[in-house]
Amino acid sequence: MSSDLSAAGEGLLGSILLLSGIAVAPVAAWALRRLHPGRNIVFARHGFSHVVVAVACVLVGSLLGSLVATPLRGAEGEPSILADLVAGAVAFACGVGYIVSVQVRLDPDGWRALGLRSDCHHGTAVLGGLGVWLIALPAIFGLGWIWSWLSSTFDLGDPAQEIAKRFMALPEGQRFWPLVFGIAIVPLLEEILFRAFLQPLLVQNLRERAGIAVTAIVFGALHGPAAFLQVTGLAIVLGAVMLRTQSLFAVWAMHAAHNGLMFWLMYSVPEVRRWMGGE
């Protein structure tokens, strides 16, 4: 990535990377099937009414999260990225708590239906998922460049995520706990909410491709307009792996690896830092 790359150049490079990713997608799918030949079919016993209640729990949890995170804020309630991450994690955890209670009550497999079945080969699922993510990575970055070009061409706003700018502004000595939340905790909660709970319901009602796509679009939209296309692309890959493996560990590992790579790039590569809105 280069801060000197023109908008048209970003669009062209992004398109090349995206097309290359589409071309190798069958190879990634074949490799995942070979590494993880079994497939667990999930019957979603929950309904859309449970999704509505889960969303309400997240909203109520956001109020609780704000209270829990108050001691982490500066004087006079000054913004703190750690406080905001803790507040968000508490909100998601409230939704996850409700989801687990629903699964225990409705599904014979209980909470194990959330991608935690003992009969799933989670080790090979993780390896396969990480391999698929690596193969898809150029296409995911390509979507980021395409979105940057679209944002510049049609004045869609700043393509850099505000959360990324806030992470880049952190002094080195204050990064540890925000990174723990950004790489490990928040991705786990998001994967339970989206891939383990919402996606099976949508797949059951809309069929596989549409269910994955709608879940990914919702996931991308809730991350805000900045980097929407790139986040949605990542979510499609996560959804495809979840559909194949039904392993929460696999999609959690992929999500954590992606976030970790993005943090490493933004802190270590000046061109990426500038492209993402840093100084």
C-alpha cells in the first residue's frame, strides 16, 4: 500500500487482487475439504424473535458496559479506547449470555451447537481456516483498495476506520490491553453473535450462499461505512469456513489472525499507517 497511489491506481490494483482471489478460491475450498472432510449440519432451533431479543440484550448491555468502563476513562470522562473496548465487550457479552441460554434451552446439544461440538475436529478446522484466510488475504486487501477508490470517486467519506486511527494514536506503552481486546476478546464475542448464532438461522431460511452473504453484509455494516467492503469480504470467508467446519475455534482463530496482522501492519509499515489514516 502506498499513500502516493492514485485513486484510480487503488481501484485497478484492488480489482487485480480481487480477481486473483476469486481465481484461487476453488483451490482454497478443495484444500479445506481435504483437511477437514467431515461436515456438521446445524439445525437452527432459534428464530428471528430470539435475534431481536439478543440485539436488545446488546443494547441494554451497552449501558452496563458504559458504567463498568467509567473508571477507565480519564478526568471528566475523557475518551479512552480501552474504556470503549471494555464497554463494547460487556455489551456483546450480554448478548452472548442470552444466546447461550437460548441454546441450552432449545437445542439438545446446548451451547455445544455454537461451534463447540466435541465431535468436530477443531484442530484441522483451525489449520484449514487459517490456510483459507491466507489464500483469501490478497482478495480481502483488494476489496479495501476498491473501497478506498469508491470512497474517493463518489465522496463516500473517509475510508479509514476511526478505531484504527485511535489505535495508531496509542503510545507504545499503552497498547497491550487494547490489543488483547482487539485481537482476542472482541473477535470471539463477534463470532458467537454472527457466525455461530445469526448465520445458521439465515442459512436455514435463505440457503447457504445468501445466508452467508446477508450475515457478512450485516457484519460489515455494523462496523461502519469505513472499510465496509473489506470487512464484508473477510466476513464472507469466515462464514464459508464456519459453514464447512461448524468450528467456533476456526473462525475465531481466523478473525484474531486478521486483526493481529492489521495491527502489526499499522504499527510496523509506515505506508500502511498513512493509508489507514495515521500520520
